[in-house]
Amino acid sequence: MLTLENFTEQFKDSLKKNHSIIFSCECEINYSGRAESHLLIGDRTILIKSDKTLLVHQPTGNNPINYMEEHTSHLLTKDEDFVMLQSQNLSVKEFLDISIKKVYFFHSKLLKDNEKIQIVGTERDMAEHIMSNPSIICEDFKPLSKEEHTKYGFIDVFGYDKNNNLVVVECKRYNGDLKAVSQLRRYVEKIKKSRGIEQVRGVLACPKISPNALKMLEDWSLEFVRVNPPNYLEKFDKQQQKLL
Amino acid sequence: MLTLENFTEQFKDSLKKNHSIIFSCECEINYSGRAESHLLIGDRTILIKSDKTLLVHQPTGNNPINYMEEHTSHLLTKDEDFVMLQSQNLSVKEFLDISIKKVYFFHSKLLKDNEKIQIVGTERDMAEHIMSNPSIICEDFKPLSKEEHTKYGFIDVFGYDKNNNLVVVECKRYNGDLKAVSQLRRYVEKIKKSRGIEQVRGVLACPKISPNALKMLEDWSLEFVRVNPPNYLEKFDKQQQKLL
DNA sequence: GGGGAGAGATGCCGC
DNA sequence: GCGGCATTTCTCCCC
């Protein structure tokens, strides 16, 4: 447990030095900006990063309960029985007030990290997999390009079938839902209109599809092709074997 | 700076006590599950919550760079020059390996928080505002219900205009985009089909709309009604005055 | 648990 | 900056 005096002093010093700041405290929080939120007293963990991002975490759950984006200004003022942290981001008109009653611990340090994460197994990887293995979609499918840009959105994969019909493919790495069908339909109708062709096929390529989405596909004469998600599953199997 | 021995001991003890754990370290991270990711060596801050949620934060940015959801198991094993933290969630088949080279600080404490956040200014508030002030949509609009459930999705607001035409309203609290128009169109066509009526109006109610979305609305004979976002803006103005 | 949709969504890319 | 869209989206609600 820190005194509020010690906390105030350390906080101001760390902020000036551009440190990453971490502390746990008992506090009350009010937010106003895109929406408005209120959170009564409880224990939370607060991070302020070197880019002045602020995150407030409750003791459970994945997401921060409150947050402020980078380039936020943080002002600490000590009162009788509490410390007020006022975080403001005027450029996006957002305000966060944290009334801090007790500080359980405080730490700060200049952290350095120049690495960027590498991710495989995204929808883009799935589209590339289809480009390399076009027969997944249908016999003699000839893909033309990927990420075709139209005024009504970007098409994942685009090509011709063996009868020279245009085919629009929308990939989903997990479940195909109503939203995915709507999206596919939008692209198909845009292509029909812009090219003046009546016969354009639309294919939803995903591992599985919800019943309502399948019904909607059929209502609009679109097609479902079962495509397994990208091959990160093989790697998962490998890692699982390694772990067992 | 902690020795890896001290860190290992404290970590295991804190985990057993169900504490919230916070530490900063130099580490390397590999993830395998829904996708796969790799992150080379750098400084990160790691939280493990009492529900066994794990979050990894880089020194900048809003979102965790890696994470594991609640009920994940965390196993620490000490090697020669590093400590390996293996986090597994078998029920969702997700695996995270963190190779920890240096520990800058470690802290743990049992945190207590029973409060739930209260938020105002959501799309639901906007729908309720329209229900109470139906003339926003059109003259003599008579709303029937909110959140009408159809097989093709849930309709925000639903009612009749002065000529007894059915009106489907979709609210967006910020910008109306292609997705919103697709969504509205899906509902309108579903209602037409299920009720066997040709004349159903579709209204997109939002503060602003993108040019392409407006074009698409017109293409499908749908309507745009400018509706201001919920009145949290008044509160923001109040707070802004307070702060100035 | 699945389906559907919002979120103070965020982040990325492209124009 | 906006627009369009994926996200290891997450979270909530309802069936």
C-alpha cells in the first residue's frame, strides 16, 4: 500500500520520463465522449503506456472496462482523501475521470519493443490458398485477381468458371452468417450492374454456414462451398503432439 | 530486476492464491489456436487475472498483442537462461508459449470488484428515442415494436406511415455505411416476402452517411433520415463547460 | 451453445 | 482524413 502523496509524486515523475506506468488501486470512474459511462468503487489495474494510451482493467474479463487512446493528456491532482486522475483527449473530445481512493502498488519503467507480430491463418491467407488451388471453388475455376475493388466493396476472389461465367467468391475463415451472404450478394449485384451481365455466380467459401444463412443463399441463388480454414490447423496439431 | 528464480517462486505462489498478477519482462511469444502468431524478443507487460485471463501488452497501442481467455491454465517451467510460461486452453484448443528472458518487476494481489459499468448513448438508446419521438422518421409515423425478430435478423424499429405502409427502420449511432444499407435491405425484403406485401419502406436513421452508401440506398429505393445521436452529446457539452 | 448484431469497437489498408 | 472490412474481434441478448 502506498500513501497518496508518494503515489502522486512517483506518478508525475514517471509520466514526465515517458515511462510505462502500472498500478492497482481502489477507484471510481466516469467517462464522457462517444458515449458516457459510470463505474462505482472497486479494485482495478491501470496501465498508461509510453504513447499515453490508458487502459483500466477489472480483476476479471478480457477487455478494458475503460480506456483512452494514444496521445491522451493525463493530469493528477491530490485532494484530501483521494487523488483525481483527469485524462483528456481534446482532438476526439473524450474525457475520463478516475477518483483514486487507495493505491495498492505502483511501478513504472521505460520499456523497449521494436517487434511487430506476424500472424498466419487470416482470411487473406484463405483467399491466397484459393488463388493457388482454384479447383476448391469449382472444376476449371480460373481466378483473375484478388481484392477487386468496386464502389460497393472489395471482392476477395474473382474469376471465371468453365462456361465463362463470372464468379465472385467471398471467403470467411470461420462461420458463414447472414452478414456474409448480404456482403456476397452486394458484390454480385454490383458486378451484374456495372458489367451489364445477368449471369454472375456468387460463392460463399467457408468451413461451415448457419442454417438461416444457407436458406438466404438459396433464396438468392448463391452457392456455398465448404472450404477448410487455412492450414494453421496442421501446425496446431504439430504443437499439440509436441505438448503431449 | 528480479532473478528468474525469484520470479518463478513468486509467480507459482501468486497463481495458487488466485491473485491478479502483473509483471513486465523481456520475452518472445508464440501463439497457436484460431490462427498462429509469432513475436520476436522485446519488452512487454503481462497481466494474469483471477479468472485466469492472460493479456500481453506492448509498450504502445490499445489492444493486447496476445491474449488467452478466462479459465486458461498457466504452467511455468524454469530453464537455464529463461523461464517458459505455457498457457493452454484445451476447451477452445488454444496455446500460448512465452519465453521469458528477463523480469523487470513482478507484483500480485487479490483484487476485489463487484461493480458493473453503466453505459448510456448506445444504439438501443437511439431506438428508444425514435420510439418516443416517431415524427423524427416521418410525419405521422406510428411505431409498433422495437427489436422485431425475423429469421433474417432483428429489426430496430418497425411501424406504419400515414398511408399505412409498413416502415422498417435501422438505426446507426454514427456513420451509415454499405454494411448498414445491406442490413436494412435484408430486413425489408424479408418482410416483403414473409407478409406478401410489395410496398415496404426502409429507412436508415443515422447522423451521417457515406456517399457510396447513399448511392446504394437510392439504387434500392431505400431512404436516409438524418437523426442526431443520443443526447449524451448534451452531457458532453456540460462536462466540457465544467472543465473549461 | 448457436445465431445475430452492436461496440466508446480497434486496426489495417487504400485512396 | 474517410471508406470499407477483417478481427485469435469481444460482449450481449435471445432462442
